Amino acid sequence: MDPDLALLLNGIVSGLLLGGLYAAAAAGLSVSFGMLDVVNIAHPAFMVLASLLVALLWAATGLDPLLLSLLLTPAFWALGAAIYVVYHHFFERRGDEAIQGLAFFFGIMFIIEVALVMTVGPDQHFADASYANITWRLGEIDLPLRMLVPAALAFAAIGALALFLRRTFTGRAIAAVAQDRDALRLLAIDPVRIKRLAFGISIAMAALAGGALVVVQPVDAWSGHIFIGRVFAVVIMGGLSSLGGCVLAALAFGVVENVTASFYGPSWSPAVAFGCLLLVLAFRPQGLFGRAA
Amino acid sequence: MEGISRRGLGRLALGVAATVPATARAQTAPSGPPIRIGYSMSLSGGLAGNGRPAIIAHRIWADDVNARGGLLGRPVELVHYDDQSSGAQVPGIYTKLIDVDKVDLVVSGYATAIIAPAMPIVMQRNMTFVSLFGTGANNDFKYDRYFSINPAGSKVKETFAKGFIDLAMAMDPRPRSIALVNLDSDFHQRTAESARYLARQAGLRIAYDRAYPPSTVDFAPIIRAVQAARPDIVFVGSYPPDTAGLLRAASELRVNFQMFGGPMIGPHITAQKLQLGPILNNLIIWDVYAPEPTLQFPGIRPLIERYQPIAAKENVDALGYYVPPMAYTQMQVLEQAVKRVGSLDQAALAKDLHANQFDTVIGPLRFDELGEWAEDRNLYTQYQGVQGNGIEQFRKAGTQVILAPERFKSGELRKPYTAGA
């Protein structure tokens, strides 16, 4: 195969796998920010919290990190629901959710980071999955399982979430609360209860993303910082409240970053990826799959 | 056998009489107001992984000094604040330390990004300043009371990558091309500049020369692009999360280079040593210390032995080979200067630091006119024979051998680097 073609194909494939990690990180935010209008800037911090818990549990049990992250989801759902109760009581109910709400989640982020440093230390932690050192080869295309398995789990989880949102009564109520919360009351549905449930789901998704992250790379308390810009960009580019758009935007982000890094140097990757975001917003302000206002 | 005369006995008795009180004096508890040493340190944020071990080393030093009777007979007290790994916090911290806390001496926190913002405040107050892991921090200020605890020396461009390039050019067959990959940071830009300069001097063709941003998540495209450029050797500058990503990608892409490494900060930290295990084999790493017989200076082993149990309790770097020896040295240098001068006069301390040699746990050192080490000590080490992910192998000599410089050499270069394959 022509070396440049091999470089391009590998750039695209590795970009898709990287997009899987971005999709895992952004899917939960797509629910909280896209559907519930809660600007949870601490979402990557929850992801890192899950990563470090998975690393500790992995060291203690030796179980697969992704399985451990799956086992953590109920606890993270409960944590998310509890945080939403506080957020609703002190900010949303009073109509202070814009700036004060943002400050609240900034505070949550710092509290998580400092608490992690105080409890597990500032060093990097890791969890080695049994498949992390295996790479499948399809001709000249490399498929490292370290990236492939977390991406597969992410797509499976997002698919299940999309089915839940589309096929169940509660799922439809979550989609509806984003559009018209007063209409929900007419159906005798408590929008606060629905939002609590949905915010819990978004934090549970962060737990899964944390499992994926710690398989891909070692993690410390501040590893979430490099994801803040990316996950918001992915959610906005995909179109708020569109899970499918979020996945496609994440894949596009990954491919653009990796192909740029392969041919023009990694320094250009963020500039080109965020340049694409600006282009999308210039021509489709509602994002790729968002509904026009 | 020579007998002891009555006169000899008298001299001995006089000697004992003179020595015992002196020893007793030295071991008496220090008294009077403490000598306060102030600094900022990164106890949270991205630099905390190295800031916290530094604090442990400082505490061990303070305990040692106080057990020996203190400095100038006074106890030593450390006053430090968390700079959160942010340079923006640093000027405020040093202003408070000097103006409000009235500290007697100041030293720096960890790394150039924290040292540089402290310089204007320290210079304004004419304080002598001993820094920790700053690279070229005084190049622009040219402050004559600045002293650096960093082995890079003042001629970074001419010397930093010399050990690496010299090793490469001594190989048979000699390499013809080199790839340069570095993080887009001040330290790694300087080190890449050194490798670029020395590679050109050695007649190496530069096949790839790119920097990557700190936000990079996937390193496979970088390694793949380097492979496509087909260099014989690869010089890489990176920080811990990137180092793990680069080496993982190198392993997945089955690299095969005659030499691979450089200032890849990462395996210096115990957690990363354990995670990477055999991927480290034949990797060449710039370092400041390794438990090799050629680096066993007085005091280093007791320091490491005292550090490790504390580190285990406080959840910080378990082995402590990277920052703690340098942090302890930072305080040793100050201690020896104060003792020689006999006061806390800042001008006299700076004069003494420029004039004399210091015997430290990392060996003897002298400072040049810029306050950098008069003789650089850029160690190029190679991991050899790493098996599995156990910690014990990293405590032994022979696992991380020193290849350069020649005076500390403890092993021979092994090639190629295949990332554990």
C-alpha cells in the first residue's frame, strides 16, 4: 500500500477510535447541557472521579476496568440525582441557574479535584485491562484494543441510552422536558423529578466515560481539564439534545485531529478541529443535528 | 608497639576536653527565634506530583538540621503556601512571605513556570534565591543572587542533548537521520533546540521535527508519522501523561529505532515505571538520579530510606529518585552557605554561593556567574532487563543504567528500542 494512503487510513481509523472516547465523554453532557439546560462544567471532573475510583478498585480486585465502571453507574446516578436536588433547590428554583449555577458547577469541579488529591494523591493512576497490550492488524491498519474496546462500550452505552430516550415513556419525558416543561405538568409529570432522573443518567454516563479514559491513558486529578473544551464543542457541534449528532461530531473531531496530526503536525490538530466547529456554527448555528429555534 | 607517653596522654586528655563540649554544643537543641525559610510549592494542580515529594524532602532536611543543633544555633522553620501549580499565585505568595511573614530566607517552588514569576519580587527585595528544577529561568533576569538546582547548566543548547547525540554517533553503524518530537512547552522547546543544534553539528539529517500541544490525547498519529519518516534515532521531549501515551502508541505500532528517548519526563515517577514495565526496556531517558553505584554520594541512601515510608503514608511518588534528592540539595546548599557566612546577610550568602563548592547528596557542585551549575550533569540513562511490573527491580542497580556522561557511566548501550516487543 502507498505509505501516504496507509498513513491516511490509519489516521481515519485511529480518529474514529479517539472519537469513541470523545463520544463517551460528551454523551452525558449532551443530556445535562443539551436536554436539561444545566451547564455542568464539572462533567469531565466526574469522569476523572470515576477513572480514579476504577483505578483503585482495579488495584484491589483485578476486575476489568470497563466492568468496574459499569458497576459504578448506579452510585454515580445517585450522586448525580443528589447534586441536581441541591442545584435545583438553591439555583434553578430561584431562576439563578445562569451565572450562579455555572459557579456552582465550577465549585463542584474544584471540590472533586482537591478531594481526589487529598485522598488518592496527586500522582497518576492507571488500570491495565487484559487486552490493553493487544493490537489487531487488518493489513496495514492498526486497531489497538486499548482504544477499540472503550470506544465499543461507549457506542453500546450511547445506543442503549438513545433507545431508552426514544422508546420509553420516561425517556420521552426527558426529551420533552428540554422542549416544554409546562406541557409535562399537563400530563401530571413532575419536571423536577424527570430532570433529577436525567441528570443522574448524565453522571452515570460520566462513570462509563471514566472507565474508558483510564483504559486509554493514566489519569490524575486534573486530567479532566483537557476535555472541558472538547466535550462542550462536541455537544454544540452535534446539536444540543441530539445524541446522534453528538456521536457524529465526536467522531468528526477525532478524525480531523488525527488526520491533521499525521500530515501537518499535531500542533495544528486543535486549531483545525475547533476551526471546523466555527465553520459548522457559521452555516448551521443549531449544530449538525440540532433543531432550528 | 609504640607506647603512650605521659605527655601524649596529656595531649589526648586536652583534645578530648576540647572536643566533647564542641560535640555536645552541636547536638544541643537549637534555641532562639527560628530561621524561617519561605517558598511557594505546588501541592495541588498539575505540578503537585513533584511538589509534594519536594516538601517531604524539605521536611527531612529541616529535621536533620534541627537535630544537629539548627542553623546558627536557631531552629529552622519552613513556611510554605500552595501555589496550585499556577504562576499567577506566585508573586502574591512571595510578597506575603517577605512582607508579612518576614521570612529570613526564600527558596523556589518546583519548575520554571513557578520560579520565573517569583523572580521580580525576590529581586526587588534583594533576596538570595535557590531554585528547584528551573531551566534558563535566570537567562533574561541575570540576577546575581539566583542559584539553580538543576543539572542542565547554563549552556542548554550546546550541552543538554550532547550525551544522547554522542551515544548515537558512537554506534556502529553510525545513524544518518534523527526525528525530533517535543511537547510545546518552554523546557521541551529548549531541549529540542539543543538536539536540533547538536544533530546538525554531527551531520545527522533531521527527518521529522514537530511539536505537539499539551492537549493531545492520542499519540498514535505522531508515532506513525515518525515511523513514516524512517529516522534511525528519535529524540523525544514530553511530560508524564504524554510520555505514557507516546510509549503505549510506540508499543502498539511495533516501533524499531536504534535509539529512542530523551527528556521524556514520566518514568521518573514510580507509578509510570510500574505501569509501563517492559515497554521501558532500552528506552533512553534524561534523568537526574538513578540508584547506580556511580551516583552513591554521602547521604543519598539515608535520604531515600527515610523518604520512602513517608511517601507511602502520604500517597506520593513511592521511590523518590527524581525530585527529593534535588529538593534536599536545594536546602543543603543554603545551609552550607549560611554556616560558612555565619549570618543571614543576603549579599554575603550570594557571594559565598558563587565562590564555593557544595557537597550535597547528589555530589559536589559549583555555580557559575548565572547561578547555573558550572558543570552540567545531564544524565542519559537506559532501562534494561525490566520484567513485569514489580517495584523491587527499580530499587536495584542495573535496571536503570547510566550511559552518559562518561564519569558516571554504569552500563553499556543496548539497541534497538522496540517498546517491549
